[in-house]
Amino acid sequence: MTKNRIRDYGINIGILKTGKNNSITDVKGVKVGHCTLNDGDIKTGVTAVIPHEGNIFREKLIAAAHVINGFGKTTGIIQINELGTLETPIILTNTLSVGCASEALVEYMLKNNADIGVTTGTVNPVVCECNDGYLNDIRGMHVKKEHVLESIRSADVLFEEGAVGAGTGMSCYELKGGIGTASRIIEIGNNTYTLGVLVLTNFGLKQDLIVDGTKVGRTIDSSIPKNESEKGSCIIIVATDIPLLHRQLRRVCKRTSIGLGRTGSFMGNGSGEIVIGFSTANKINHYDSEDVMNIKVIRDDKINTVFRAVIESTEEAVLNSLICAETTKGRDGHVRYSLKEYKI
Amino acid sequence: MTKNRIRDYGINIGILKTGKNNSITDVKGVKVGHCTLNDGDIKTGVTAVIPHEGNIFREKLIAAAHVINGFGKTTGIIQINELGTLETPIILTNTLSVGCASEALVEYMLKNNADIGVTTGTVNPVVCECNDGYLNDIRGMHVKKEHVLESIRSADVLFEEGAVGAGTGMSCYELKGGIGTASRIIEIGNNTYTLGVLVLTNFGLKQDLIVDGTKVGRTIDSSIPKNESEKGSCIIIVATDIPLLHRQLRRVCKRTSIGLGRTGSFMGNGSGEIVIGFSTANKINHYDSEDVMNIKVIRDDKINTVFRAVIESTEEAVLNSLICAETTKGRDGHVRYSLKEYKI
Amino acid sequence: MTKNRIRDYGINIGILKTGKNNSITDVKGVKVGHCTLNDGDIKTGVTAVIPHEGNIFREKLIAAAHVINGFGKTTGIIQINELGTLETPIILTNTLSVGCASEALVEYMLKNNADIGVTTGTVNPVVCECNDGYLNDIRGMHVKKEHVLESIRSADVLFEEGAVGAGTGMSCYELKGGIGTASRIIEIGNNTYTLGVLVLTNFGLKQDLIVDGTKVGRTIDSSIPKNESEKGSCIIIVATDIPLLHRQLRRVCKRTSIGLGRTGSFMGNGSGEIVIGFSTANKINHYDSEDVMNIKVIRDDKINTVFRAVIESTEEAVLNSLICAETTKGRDGHVRYSLKEYKI
Amino acid sequence: MTKNRIRDYGINIGILKTGKNNSITDVKGVKVGHCTLNDGDIKTGVTAVIPHEGNIFREKLIAAAHVINGFGKTTGIIQINELGTLETPIILTNTLSVGCASEALVEYMLKNNADIGVTTGTVNPVVCECNDGYLNDIRGMHVKKEHVLESIRSADVLFEEGAVGAGTGMSCYELKGGIGTASRIIEIGNNTYTLGVLVLTNFGLKQDLIVDGTKVGRTIDSSIPKNESEKGSCIIIVATDIPLLHRQLRRVCKRTSIGLGRTGSFMGNGSGEIVIGFSTANKINHYDSEDVMNIKVIRDDKINTVFRAVIESTEEAVLNSLICAETTKGRDGHVRYSLKEYKI
């Protein structure tokens, strides 16, 4: 994380402490990797979120998904919400490459699990997307299976934000968007937990941008926004080590919309806003001799701090995705400027 | 509306024009009435929203409900979402009086519709609630059936905001909350429409209050908020004359959470936040000779202005509920101060 | 249970063993009580399901609700699905008496819990309903608060089925319906569990009735069914001692529709079909010093037997509600005949 | 349709009249095509459902999706339920080929719509799946993009049922399953409508099979079913020319579970049961100069016949998928016998 982030501008979102790197990877075991395709009209890529260091198919995590606005093509969330578990890495890419990424992820899972499709069932690949067509030749479908594998391979605790990986060609508030992250430390009783958020930002109108309460967008562009043109999407991944059930994770995922809203989003019609959350606190073994498991669960009347943490992290992650993204010139000469080029 | 509202303080939320009265009743046909119970430890009441001037059971409106946070006891929304229609006035009161209000509303509907329960089916009473127990002797269950009828009878285009009707005993951001409203004018093509919101506010922590982007709450109280104590609720009623289907109204209702969030809400665990929206543009006759109806519907790709309108209206209605509410001393000497007593 | 039940006719639904009494009360701690109002045109009443023998507000149970068809007025399910808990007895009555029953249940809870509304929050009353207007003077609103209390007071392990309690005036398949129950024993690993179902039946057309695969309805009435006339409802309460989470209980509740369908239901438009399930295996204390709980949970890949059990129990409970109900003459001379009067 | 279907065995499900071909293609404009891969251990394929004869991206149909049991990987339903429209053919294939089919479908849509991804947004590919791994070398991922295109190209009014297309390797009730279809004629007022269902069947235990009320499965195999082994899935596509809104189509889709249940399904844990429905009665133009559309809608109180039609069609389509499927020997010598080989 060599670029300057929003905190470096003196903007501190919320009241909770950040994790060590102020990153989703502050949650132990979580890693993020990118594969960036940046060549002329090709402005796209892949980002992978690895939920834990073991075999995620064999040791699933409790997970949940929430649809803020369903104008989107994310795959895998039906099963996440039925069974309450995540069993693959989460792949982010452009809208028209979901099929390719899904196939690559299945092949990756098959390679690492000889039982899938033979002695056990199939696997539920989770692939999220935003439409980077403004800057990227999205019809070219330039993401290939090796790019997906590369994003997984390169996953690490430290990773770049901004115009990288799946964020390479994304636009946010008609500025350059992309990948952003943030995290918070949560104290509940005598225990200390971490919650982190990673966003892929691709939504919003310039005039609507709010930075920590200040209507920066109206300064940048004082014209009346054309509402009908709002398109885009936002993918939000929430990771935590707090012991949360599927029902509780859904509640947490739902709160991310407040964080988005505080940066100026109005959940535009064309914006596919999808949230996937998982907890590393309990592992669900694919094979188990026990019929009845013991699960740790936080009481719902202690969950407010978690809500606060996910809202703060989401707001800050969106701002990081903007401030870390470099000005990018892409398809047909389209340009998205970095927020850095404006006074905020 | 004799009290000063938030615009009188120079605070103008958003960019859209308000309706004539900046009120839910700017939507033609909509009326609001209150019955206020304010006597010592009794700080409660009833508010009625009348959706149109005709017989609402015979001429139903297309409607939808959305649960932001389901720690609430609102009745009637299962049927609203199955059939997509509203067939009674909407009654707001305190949590423990839902049963009484429901019974009163049923009796009111029976009186005006001799066919219900004899030659046709039953009726779906819609009653919403927040817990006013901090200021009100809620265990006393002081709301009686005549108070519900009185709130319906007194419904009018002009109505008070703040600590009146169902809002008499409510607390918002640990200040005095209650009833607030706001509206917006929407231009779509050559047509002009109106959307209005009424809120019953009873949520939030003082330190979290945001007024048009300014963190007023931290000025009022700079201590660290105790997250676990956040309780309360918010009821949001959305009315419009835009021709929206049930599916579209649900989308519109969902966006209110952005408006709440911009005033500082984090959708606390204990806060039952429920939204009910209806459109006056199409009427669904209970009895009809035609099997197939013709319904007007706005295209989804024109809906962004509606989203913006509902978000702005919700944010402003919450602020109106605060600024219009007088400081109130209630049960056991509990006091909630008016936002007016602080510099904002 | 002195009346003859469907098994006494040699009809054994499914392949699993029944519990001791083939009743929802085979689940340890569950009790059922009735208050029957049967006087001329008054054919209605109340049924109470007591989830366990302790203080249910202080020791909540994990619960879930599922809406099969939402043309209904059941209260309390929003909160059940948000928090995943049940904190009151479940009351069943006629549609227009939900308000009264709700008020009575709140008063009952207040009486037994001095903290509600003073030092802790409010309470979520769960009241379910069907429309008994064909046989009952439902407009008369004859259920009073004392009837609700009487149903709770009279709750016991043994209870009557058929035209009793809330079932007094109900119609099922245009025959006499009402209360029915059934249960199944479930073996998972070395453990033995019980699942029981109680239904309040008030749906269906005579010609559609199926008894264990045999189209009995077409024998009873060979005319073409008038589809448009199908009205009614069905309330289904599922109790079990299997350790199930909210998410899993929802899955179980969903399967009841298969049981209904096997008796001939097509989930008619006008039929409010609502399912509430709870598990007695984990208790959630309202007050607790621990932030993190340990919860027992069955693995989802062991749940198929539970699905089978709930389907068999629902099918058999519906048939019991029919065969146990005596021919009833009610409002305006309307008559519903007992299934007993037909050869099956 | 040269094979004998279930009606040829004297088994007539329900009371409504069938359409001309008793097929989903009785709905005007709907076509179905297959591409079958049948070579040794390769027992798989693709089936395409074409919703109407025009450009489906430019003239979308009102649609809805319902998840009966979400252990499945179908793509596209988030957007169907947000916007209420279908804008591509529906592709059915095996679970691990969803990515490939999705990519192929996107390429097909791009080829036919030069605007996608350039001057307008992206496209929402709808791909459904079941796991044919028992008979098919599913790990081999033998479905290629050309097979998807071939299934679209070959779409016609007349098409085969049983072990063809996506159904080539599917198992149902541990017998040979696959593709089945059926339709019903619906009279509402003076109008005549058609509703058709296509199923891809891959669920159930042999002992549970019910044929028109007769427990055929217990005759075929009288052993106790091992519940834990129930895996599989069922995809159900519903087409109709009745003017139904998204909300109403969801209600219709929901009723298919009754049809499944009457053939013996208990919605097993591992069975991804997904329903997609669309109506050809209203077309939603992608580009339109009008902001407000006029939509035809059937009244909900006339919908019962539609519910009956979809239940009957689903039950019969499942039986057709069984009786039309030939005994198949596949991977590792696994065999699924045809229902034809048993006395029913």
C-alpha cells in the first residue's frame, strides 16, 4: 500500500480504531490478489479475495449475501443464502467476464479437490462484477482463465488499491474508481475482533460525491445531475472474525448501504450493488463425523458495534478506492480523472 | 404548520424542489390526522395517514412494504407485499397499543363497509409502531379505540409535526423526536409528479446526529456513544402520484435507508425500521367486471429521480421531526430536549 | 383425544414413526389450549400454543416464519425473522380478532414480566388467524381478551382436535376444518428427536381433497371446481427439539407446503398460509452476562429426515383436522359437513 | 415428440385441458432446442428456451424467479427479480458448465446486439443447471460454447423430451430423468390463455415416486429410503401468454412446488430447485420514447386457475421427463433405468 489513502488527507471516517493495515486483510487469514489488464482500450482485470488459508471447500465459512440493488450478475449468492456457507474464493471482474471467471474458478476448485463431482457434490463458484465499459473494451472479453488464476496466486496480505485488478477500468462518481479497503477494531466484552471491507466501486454521479459530510461533488461540478444516466455498480465484501451466524451476517451486510449513502450514492436504478459477508470464527467441515456442531455466536444485543464498524469501513473503503486511483484514459479516448486532482 | 421547520434554519436538503407545503399531503388526496395524549406520565398518541379521499377498501392503491430492520411489530405488511395493495388508512401509535389500534381500525372499516366479512372477505389493517417507553408510561396502554378514530376524523392537508400524535412520546438521537414530513416535485418527461414522506422518528444516539453533512451530534455530546444502548425505531410512509408498480415501490421504499443514514442512523439492532409506500396513480377496484386491467407504469430507467426524491424527503422529514418537537418531560422525570435548544 | 383420528381409519401417512400422542405436544414442554365460542351464529374461538414451560420472554427460543401465501394478517413474524427468536406463546384466532388477541397477549406478557416497557424493551406478540366468516358472525368480533387468557390457561399436553378453539368455525375443502396435529420421531446418528405440527385449516375446494393419494374430493363432488371462489387460509405451527438455526427452521417451514399440496391445496390466491417454527433445543436468555453463546446446530446434510418429518406431519395434521371435526351449522344457516360423513 | 408420454399410459394429471402439443411451446413464440452430448462417460448437453421470436434484448418480457431450494448455481435471477424482466434465452446445462454457457450466451447476445457494452449497458445471461455427475463425467467439463449455440439454433416448436439436451445425464427418483414438458389451457372471462412448463429433473429417491397419487416408488423399491443421500435439483421454466406482473409471476412460480411434491419430492437439502417464469403478454422495449407505459394485468382474484394450471403442468412435466427418458448407462458403469421398464 504505497499510495496515499484518504486518512493521509486528514480525513478520518467515524470513531472506531482501524486495524493494523486498515484493510480487509487485517482479518486473520484473508488475502487479496489482483491481475491487471491495462493496454490501450483494454482496461480491466480480476481481483480475488481468499477467505482463509486452508482448503475453503473442505472448511467452509459461515457467510451471507445481501442484494442492495439487483441490477447485477453476481453468481453464487443463492446457495450462500440457502446453506449459509462460502466454499470458494470470491472473484471480482467485469460484467461480461463472469462466465469465464466462473469457469476458471471451477477448474481451480476441481484441481484442488479430486472429490468434487465424483464422490461428493459440485461446487458453488462466487463471482462478482461491475461494468467497466466506459473505459474498457468490455465487448472484447479480454479476461482469460489464466488471469483469474493469476489473481488467486498473487493473493497476499498487502495489496494495492485504486485502478488495479477488477478495478482497473471502473468509474466512481464519474471519477476514477476501483478497489478500496478499510477495517475496524471492535471491542465486545473482553474480546477484540476485526472487521474489514473491500469494495469495487463503479457507481455515482460527480455532483453527488460526499467526502466525510462535505458535498465535494457540488464543488467539482455545480451543474444539475442527469439522474437518468446513473449506471454502474458496487461490490462489497465484508470479512470478520466475530462469530456471526448467517442471519447476523445478512444484517451486517445490509448496513453497508448506509456507508455507500454517506459517500453520495442513491442506489441508482442501473447500479448492481451486492454485498457478501463471511466470518472466519466458525469453520464448517465438508466432511464430519458429528451430526451436531457447536457454533459460537455473538448475542444480537451486542451487534451494534459491528454495524457501526461495517458502515465506517464501507464509507472509508469507497473513499480509498477513489483517492488511490490514478487518472485513466481508456476506450475511445474516454477519461476518468482521479479524485486526487481535485481539492477535497 | 405553525412551527419553524428545518428550512427556516437555512438548511435545504438536496437539490430537488419541494412541494407546496413540503409535506406528504402535497400528494393529492393524502391527509394526516393526530390524536395526542399528553398528561403527566402519559406521553403518547395516534397518527393516521389517509391514502385518498374515497373508500380505500373499494378503491385500493398499489402499495409495497420494506423492512429495513425487523425489530418491530408493524402489522399488515405480509398482505401488502403479497397482493401489492393497501386497503385501509395507515395508523401509527406506540408498540403496546398496536392491538388496540388494529381492533379500532377493523371496527372503522366494518362500519364503512357492510360487505366485509359477510359477502366479501376480511380486511387487512395496517398499524405501525415505535416504542415511546422512555417518556411514556407505555405499560399503561393508554391509547383507546376512540383515540384511533379521532386521529382518522381529524385528518387534513395541514397537520402538525414534532411531539404530536404518535410522536408525542418519541425520542430521536436522544433528543425529542416525533412526526416529520417533507416532499419533492419530480419532473419526468413532460409530466410533473409529487412524492412525500412522513416519518415517526424514535431512534439514534445523540453523538451520531448529522445535519446536512455536519456532525452536529459530536458538538452536542462529545463522549463516546454506548452502542449497546441504541434502541428505538423509525416508521416511514411514502406517498406519490407517480405510477409505480409494487416492485418499483419496494425499490423506492428501500432507498429511504440512505436518507436515514445521512442523519446519522446505523440501523441499530433494536430499531424497527419499516417503510410503507403507496401510489395514488392507479386504483384497484375491489369489485370489477373486467378480468384484465390496464395499469400505468413508469419505466424503470426513469426511476432515478424518484429515488433521489425519496432520499431527500426522508432526510428532511427526520430533521423536521426533530426541529419541530418541543422539549418534553415525561415518565419518571425523563426529559428529551428539543434540537431547537442547540446551535445547529 | 377421544375422537377418532385419521390413523383409526387405516390411513398412515408416510413412513416415519409417530410420537407418543402423534401430536405437537410430543415435543417436550409444548402445550396447547383452547377456548371455544359456540353459540348460534357465534362459531369461533382461540387456540394457544405454549412453546415451553418456563418464562418464554426470559428464555426465548430460536424460531423462524415462512409465508407460503401472504393473503393473511398474522402478526409478529417480521421480528421473528429479524432476530430469529420467539418470545411469547402463539395465539390463533379469527381474522378480525387479531387486534384483541394481540392486546390480550401483550397484557399477559406485561403481567408476567414487570421489566417489559420499563427497564427493558417491549414484546413481540405472535397472533395467527384464519377467516371463519362462513360459519361465524365474524363481524360481531366475539372474541374477548378473557378468551385469549382462557386458551393460555387451559394449555395442556392433551388437547382436542377439529371444531374447537380457533378451529370452531373454520372450513377446509368446503368441509368442516379446524385444529389438527401430528408428529414424527426422527433418528439422526445416535440421537432421537421429535417434530410436531399443529394446523388451523381453513382452505381448499371440496373437489380437490386428496386423502393419502386418493382423490376423495372428486368422489364427494364430481362437478368442476369454481377456482375463483377459493378463499381461506392455513396456519401451520412446527415445534421440534432438533437443534436448528433460524435459517434451517425456515427451510423446514418451507417444506410444509408439500404436505398441504398432498391434501389437495393449490395455495389459492385468497388463502393466507403462514408457517411458524421453533426449536426447543437452544434457549436464548433475554438477560445474559456472556457476549458469546454456544449454540448446538444440526448439520444441513443431515436435515433431509427433518424435511420428511415436517411434510408427513403437515399432511396428517390436515387430515386430522378434517376427520376430527364434527358437522357444524353456523351463521345464516351455513353448514359444513364432517369428512366423517363421507366414505374415505 | 415421437416417444410415448405419460398420457399415453392413461394417466391424466388434473382437470384442465392441455394445449395443442401439451408443451411449453404451446405458448405462442416459445421454442426449445437441444444439443446432446452422449458418448461413453460423456452424458450431458444443453437445452435452450427461446422466450419469443423477436430480439429479446430489445423487447424484454416481464419475468420472475423463485428459489424453492437454493442449493443451486443458476445465474441471472437477481436481476430478473429486481427489474422484473428477462432479456436473453434461458440456457440449461450441467452444474460445472454454467460458466461456459454463460460466456457463450453473452457472446451470442453481443453478436446480435452491437449496442451492448458500447452505447447501452451490459446483458444479464440466464443459465440454469443440475448436477448430472452420477451418469456424466462432469469434471471433464465437456460442454463447449458451440454446444450452447447449437441448442439455440436448433430451437423449435417440436422438441424431444427425456434423456436429451441438458437432460442427457440427469437422474430423477433414481431413475432416468431429464427434460419434460406439459401445458394447460386457461379460460378467464371470455379469453383463452395458455401456460406451459418445461422441467429439467434431477432429484428424488426411488421409494418416494408418486404417479398421480399412486405410490409407485414403494412398489419399485420397498426398502427404507436413505434420506441423507437425496441430492439433485430441478429447474422449472414457466411460460404463459396471460398478462401477469412480476409479483404475480412470482406467485405462479411458487406454486410449482406443489406439482413437484405430488410426484414425491420433499425439496431435499441438496436439491437446487429454481423456477423462472415469464409472460409474453407485455413487451418492454429496451429503447422507448415514452416514460409511462400501459401494461395489461390480470386481476389477482382471477389468478386461481393459473395456479391450478402451473401445478398440473409441473406434475405432468416431471412424469413426462421420466417416462420419455431411455435407460442410460454412463460414467463408471452407473445405470439409470427408465420408468418405462416398470409397471405403473
